Amino acid sequence: METLTKTDQLTSKFQFVRRRTEVICSNLEVEDTVIQPVEFVSPPKWHLAHTTWFFEEFVLTKYNPDYKVFNPEYSYYFNSYYNNVGSRVLRPNRGLMTRPKLQDVLDYRLYVTEQLSDFLASEDLSDEQKEVIEIGIQHEQQHQELLHYDIKYIFGHQPAFPTLENAPSLKDELKTEKFLSFEEGVYEIGHQGDDFCFDNELGRHKVYLHDFVISNRLVTNSEYIEFIEAGGYSNFNLWHADGWEFINSNALNAPMYWHQFNGQWHHYTLSGFQTVNPNAPVSHVSFYEASAYANLKGLRLPTEFEWEVASSKLNYGQLWEWTNSAYLPYPNFKTADGALGEYNGKFMVNTMVLRGASIATSVNHSRPTYRNFFAPNDRWQFAGIRLAK
């Protein structure tokens, strides 16, 4: 059997990821792709275009002198937050763009995919070029997960409750909860090895941890219902001050997508509107809710360092797991020069770390050192709760 070269492997991976994004969106109607119901949800059409712009901006226009930009205005339309690249449509206004049409965006995707495939086939790529293309692939895989979040929000806030083909679904958690013990000591944290990682995983370093125990499973829906019924959303003693203000100002009394009918909880899933499965892990809860739940149980959330140390003993991957760690740089973290330096570092404030992976995460993004991050009030991502003490 012929062995693929590293460039061939990169080409195959690139083309697979590009197709995968389009498969996720394949049963969307045109109307589904343009709507932006709230600021933090981006229209699927924008995701399709932005991930394409990333390859055009950071690979083709930089490294291919013969490349002809598909449309010079698209950089303004589909840049996300890269100030080094130039001005852009503001995030809350992405849903106001009825033009370019969806078909124009699909034509743009095809053009850039073909151009980059030709570039990969015709060039003796430098290590720098391969690295940027790999970042582009990883970036698009992140947006594939975001697409699931955003499509679910778009569908889950409509009276028709549409469904998504081939939607990922949660499985029952382990029936028996056990707490795994870890001894105090000095542990090494952070990525090591030659495989891909993001810059926020680098700076492998030692941390001292006290004795701790961590649950072998996530909190289930039935356990979270007990929290609701015990008055968890009305007991201010359980909440951070910001969390208490957040749930009251938004009149929250349950996870996102939950609705109570005739005394029974139901929720929207990408497979439709369903009765809440008591044995599945509770999802779509904020950091504030996760922390309040832990307080009611007399427990806490693990730190990201405890989670990483325990990860080899955990069955993770259903939901991203809130930790009690602020998103901060590791020792010797250095922001890269240029626009790609804006990828992670500038978000290291006012956010909390989540560890693990979710049912919508690309397989190669599920690793013990991966540091996801969201604001403590965010709930639309696939996030759950694991307890520690």
C-alpha cells in the first residue's frame, strides 16, 4: 500500500474538514442560515464564509502570489475579531447581511477549497505554511462545534422546533457515582509532544495540588431536577453575586431549552422536543449554575489542573466541563506576532476554563490539555457539571 506524504495527508484532512462543515449545514433551509436571534449566535451562512475567509486571508493571499481574491469586500464582511487585518462588520450585525446570498457564499467556499487544494498540490510547503494551514483546519473544526450550538439556539427558540439531520445526542451517565482520590503533590500541566496543540496549552509547568477527590461521572438531569425542586434558583446563599444578578435579571429557573408542562420537564434537542431523560447529563448550564449546584451539595467544581491530573481516570467527552479556574496564560506564554496572535491571548480575562470535550467536538480536539473557555454566564454551549471536593 502506498504511503501518503505529509502534504497528501494535510490535503486529505483539509478537504475532509471542508466537506464536514457543509454536511452539518446540508438540511438547513436558506432562511435558517441567515438569522441571528441574539448577539452571541452567528448565522450559519456567516460560519460557512468566515472559515473560508480564514484560509484565503492567512494562507492564499499571504503565500500564493498568483492568487486572485474572490471578492475584496468579503474580508470586511467575514473577518471575526482580527484587528490586525482591518475593519469588519460588528458581531451583532452579522444577521443583518442578506447579501452576499447563500449561493454566493457556497461558490466562495468552492473557489477557496479548490485554490488551496491546488496550492497544496503544487508547492513544496514550508513548515510555516503547513502550520498555518493546520491552524486553519483546527479553526474550522472549532466552528463546526459552534455551528451545532448556533443551529440549536436558532431551532430551539422557534415554535416549530426543527431538527438537524445526524444530530449528536447524549447518552446515559454511569449509574453509580464514585469519587476518585488523588494525593497531594507536584504535578506537571500542559501539552507535550509534537502533535498539534493551541498556544494556550503550551508552557508545560508544575503545580502543587492538595489532596482532592473528583466524581467519576457528570451530574445527571434527575440530580439537577432535585436542585431545582430544593429551591436552588431561589436561595441566594448558593450563588456568586454576579450569578444571582444574572439569573434574576433573566428570570432563569432551569437550564437553557427546558420547559415544564403538566409537572414534567421537557427540553429541545437537535433531534426534536423531548421529555428530559433523567439519566443523561444535565447540559446548557452556566458556570454560575454549576457552582450553585455544587454549593448545594456541599462540594465544588474541580480546578482545571485537578481535572487534567485526573483525566486519564475519567470517562469524559459528552459535555465540556466547567472548572473553577479562570482562563489565564501559562508561564512563559507569548502572544504570536500578527493577526494570528489574536487567536487566544486577548480573551484571557473574564472567562472560565472548561475541560474535556462534547458530543459535537471533533475527535482530535478531545485531549487532556485542551483549554476551552467561555464567559461564566454562557449557556448555549454543550457544557455540564462534574463535582469535586
